[in-house]
Amino acid sequence: MAGRVSETDPDVGSLAVVGLGPGSAAQRTPAVSAVLAAATDVLGYQTYLDLAGPFAAHQRVHASDNREELDRARHAFALAAAGARVAMVSSGDPGVFAMAAAVLEVLDQADDPAWHGVQLRILPGVSAAQGAAALAGAPLGHDFCALSLSDNLKPWAEIERRLALVCEADLVLALYNPRSKARPDQFARALAVIRAQRAAATIVVLGRDVGRPREQLTVTTLAELQPEQVDMRTLVIVGSSRTRRIERADGGCWVYTPRFY
Amino acid sequence: MAGRVSETDPDVGSLAVVGLGPGSAAQRTPAVSAVLAAATDVLGYQTYLDLAGPFAAHQRVHASDNREELDRARHAFALAAAGARVAMVSSGDPGVFAMAAAVLEVLDQADDPAWHGVQLRILPGVSAAQGAAALAGAPLGHDFCALSLSDNLKPWAEIERRLALVCEADLVLALYNPRSKARPDQFARALAVIRAQRAAATIVVLGRDVGRPREQLTVTTLAELQPEQVDMRTLVIVGSSRTRRIERADGGCWVYTPRFY
């Protein structure tokens, strides 16, 4: 499995924001693995560092809290500007509700020319919605949207407004950050918005810890879904009016959204 | 790079629908590479087979036209039901506007119990929108949608209706199959719908052949975008009201959508 030369050469004074994919190393691109192997410094949330490792003795590993994204991004630029080869790890795809936007927010606000001189790269990965979808079949096989239900950075009224519009557009919904301990009631409010527009029999897929040892896939309906089935480690896919299920010989089912309308 | 045992074991009488990612082998997951190496039969559009290969002399390679998706899926089930280990290749992610939905459409309509007995798996990959986004920065860093502009399988009026609603929701738009030779004028009509709702200065990213030798990235605005800049090998990302650009020291720019609203 050969990477391109530009992806495996040592990058002095560089920052690569890399996506680990859903979990297992088998779902991680060789380009990302090459960056991790060549890094002098690896930054990330501890859970993601555990997925990305093990690391060699000479590699410096900097764990931080998952909520300290901007501090972590500033730390990464400071190390890279001083000559380090920095890898910043995200689960899934760093470009989808993850670290790449935080890194660019920090760069956008940075006055230090050395930070702007850092060789920056974003390396994509398979995002959580794709991992859950592949396990279920092809629920994202036609028009879909990816929305974050976290109101840490966005007013809740805007989240409800968007949900109503994408339901009206009959898109499949991939919902990230659906329900935290700090705001357990909001998912029920989001569900109420969706239920007002979609049929009770609409298929819902819940993927929890997809690609990791405790992987769990649940196929249910909008009527049967209970908010307590969902937490921050769950990716929720709500089908469109066209999303269907096929019973499997082994007792499970496949879920897919036809390409035709 | 160890795959899980279940991903590398020979699967007799199996069909794996695999995503090659944007193009280069460095962006392809080891799980997909393992399936390709173990397959007795590989099916796909010739362009994707060229990306997936080379194959060993004992592997049977079945090229088909890109528009013959249902025929290709039926052929795959027939081979697998007869005992072959079949790999069906898609570019990007097979679950996103690609072969996984076509395969499940065929299974849904199949009467033959042997087809339902085939061990079926979908293996995700990095989709075109993610490849283009990573090259540009993080334009998909917040709420976004993925829409196909092809009206081969969906009425054009429905495409325009969806575009208007997702623009109203202020989502970033990732547009697949934007403009074909058979319907060159439709992209201009889609643009008119978007321009009616989004500011002239809205950032637009065009990724053409991302991850392949002729890779080309263009950052422009909604006002400046010309339909002739876009073809079927182009992935179009239209920013939200919040999408921003950062000038780079090397003369280019980064594009990102902040996580906060």
C-alpha cells in the first residue's frame, strides 16, 4: 500500500489534521497512518489517541479534553511553528463536525506570521454517518443532510428551524451530537419537530460506537424511538419518505434509500 | 495494518460493495484493499476498475457501462449466489450516490432465495465531497447537505424545491452529478435557484478529479461561477452565509465554515 511521496515525506514545521475513521485501523486510510507514523507530536482527545496509537517512544503525545478544541488547535500551531511535525487526530472525518474547522478558526484569528507559515494539511476519513450507514445498508443512498444537534455553538431555535426545513425537503437526516448529559431533553424536542412532518413508520437507524468493540446497530421507527436510546456516542439516521427496509435471511434487516424518486 | 479477521477471511458466496475513496490508493481503507485482494470476481465501471487495479491473473474482472447499475448489481448477485467472492467497486463511498443503493434495490426485488443468502457487506470510503472539502480546508465543518442534481431518477421540479429549502436552512451544499453533456442547461437553472437566496459573495469550491492525477481545485464566488466551469467530474460546494476564506502565504486560500453560528 504505497502512499504518494508527498504524503509520506517528513514535513518539518507542519500540522496535519487527520481523520481516524469510525474506529478500527482497517477503516483508516494509509495516508493518515503514514502521517501518524511520521509525527513528532500527536494531539487529541484521549479516546481518539487510544484509537490512533500505539505510538513510538520518541513521539510526544498530548492529550486534552474534548471540549478544549480551540486551545488544542493553538497548541498545535505553536508546536508546528517551532518546527515540529504535528498530527492532530479526530475520529471520523476531521472536516465533518470535528477539528478541521476549529484549526482554521484559530488560523483565521492568528496574528503570528509563523503560524501562517506552517504547512497545513487536512486528511479526510470515513465519518460516523458513513460507518453507521454502511452497517445498515445504504440509508444515505440519496439526498441527505448532516446536522449537529449541539447548541453549544448555535442557538436552539436555529436547530429547530433547520430541522423543519430539511424534513420539508424530504432529505434523509444524519444527526451528530444528538443528546448530551448536559441537555438530555433537547433530543426529545428535535424529535417532536421531525415527528410533526414525517410518518410514524419512518425508518430510524441508530449506530452506537460503530467500528469499535462495542458496536451496536438498531433499526427502529420514528414512532418507536425513545430518546433514552440515544447518547453522544450515537449517530442517528432518520429516513426520508422513500427509505425502505429489506428483511434478511439471518433475522436482521437492510435499510436503504432508493436512488429514484 | 491489521484488518479484523472478519474483514480478511475468504467469503465464499459473498458480495462486498466497496468504496475506493477519491482516487489514490493512499485514500483507500485497508478493509477495502483486503476485499479487492481476496475477490475472485471484480465488477465495476471501467474508470473505477482502473483505479482499483491492478488485479492478479486469476481474478476475473467484469467492466460495464456506468449507467448499467441495476444490470451490474444483478450480475454480482448471480456470481455470488454461484459461490464467487465478488467485489463491486464504487468511487468515493458506495453509500453516497453510488452502487450500494442500486445493489439493495436489486435485492429488494429479487425472488431467488440464493440471492438473499449471499453474504452481503458494504464497505465505506471517503466520498468526493470530503476529498474536495479537505483540499479546500473545512467547508463542510458545520451543517451541510449532499444533493444529486441528476434528474435521471428524480423530477427536476423536486430538485429545485429541495435546493430552495436547503438554501433557506442556510446549509452548506455539496452538489453531486452537477452537469452532464445530456442536460448542460440544468446546472444554470439550479444556480438561479441558489442565487435567488444566497449573497453574490457566497464562497463556492469546485473540486475536479480530486485525488487523481489531474486534480484541480477552484475557489470562486456565487456571482463569478460560470456553468461551463462544471462537469460531471466536478464536485460543487456552495458555502452557507457563514463560510469564510483565509488568504494563504503561498497565494492560495483556505475555505471553512465555522462551527459556531
